[in-house]
Amino acid sequence: MTQPGRTQDDSGGVYDDLKLPSGTWRPYTAIQMVMTVDGAITGPTADYWPISLDADQRTFRRFRIHFDAVLHGARTLGMRVDRYMWSAELQRERRRRGLDSPPLFIVVSNSGQIDPNDRVFQRRSYPIRPVVVVPETADVTPGLADVAEIVTIGMDSVDLDGLMRYLAAERSVRRLVCEGGAILNYYMLTAGLVDEFFITVTPSIIGEPRPRTAVEGAAALPHDELQQLKLISTATHEGEVFLRYRVCGACPLA
């Protein structure tokens, strides 16, 4: 059942008219997230999902029309990341932009312990198998190679710099969207691999004492090493505020 304020339709998204650069040695990379007014990106139980309203839901599913690949951390699986992956709407909008193939779906995991029965691996209509990236020391779950392409990059943990080089050189990925989770966002940002940060503020408050936030490392960055952003644009639709930032100090694209 569709919740009030969370209808699905073919209306446009806030960022339909984006014009993004493309990368050469690494993809031009954007992070896209949503949070409540008190900073939570998810609630304590599945009952809170989704946290955003209709405008963000439309924008989220249509944001992928601009990108060659979608990146996720393994911990986000099971959180409906498969939604809208290859709808008629997405196909139509990508064709209008000269993109005939679907975005490559990539999951990174240091452990390799991923359930091969997760919904993202069971979408029979999706024309490209998901790619799971693991380090050499990963103990990959039996059966995962039957439903996903396994790519090894790094020794004890996934080498994100190496992953970006692989995507650009071997998979022709020129634009990449990272949809979390928070830990992957942290390591992508601190490695200098993110060019833009898109975040929607949705008008609700959950009130958890320690909510999950959009970027989470093992410890806070030193005060003199904070990630600096430059605001590019703001937009308000149906009570939600869409913020677009440029990340200062990202690695060169060429």
C-alpha cells in the first residue's frame, strides 16, 4: 500500500536537467542522500521507511538517468536499493539522453559476506548482472558468483582508488552516483573521489539519540581536516529542500 504523500508517478525530478562533466581516469562522482530535519538517514526500524516524501522519491529514481553506474556499500542491501532500477520510466528517460544501456549496479564489500538471495540479485528483467567488488582476502559467500560478477580489487579492503580506475578503464564509466551507505560515503569523500554531494532535507523529525547520518567514519575528522563543500543550488518542492554542493579538494578527473 502506498503511504500518504508517497505516491509513485511519472512526474519530473528536481535534477532532470543536470549537466554533469565526465571523468577519464576516474568517473565524475556524486553522492545522493536524504535526511530528516534532525539529520537521520533512516529510522530505527523498517516502519520508518521511506523517510522522504513524493518529491524526493521522484527525484531519487530519476537521478540515475544521468549516470553510467550506481555504487552501494554492502550494508545498504536489504534496504530496497533495488527500487526503480530498470523501470519503463528510467529506460525512456535514458534513451532520450542517448543512453541505451542500464546503469551498472556495483556493490562493495570487504568481507564478501553478501546474501545471494537479496532482491537486488533476483531482478531477472535487469539486463546486466550486478558487480560485487571485494578484496583478495574476502571470503565470498557460496552462490554469490552465480548471481553477480565478482571483481577483486585490493588486498585486505577494497581499494576505492583502484575501483575508480577500473570502472573508468574497463567498464567505460564516466559518471557514477554513490547512494551510500554512510560508511562508504566517508571513505569515498576522504579519498578525494567525490565531486558533488546532493542531499534532500525532508520535513520530519525522528528524535533518535544517535541517528544514522549521511557520512560516518570510525572517528570525527580533525577540526583542521573537515570536508569543505561549496553550495551550488537549493530548491524547495512540496516541503522538501534539495541541496546541491560541490566538494572542495576532489582529485582531478583527468
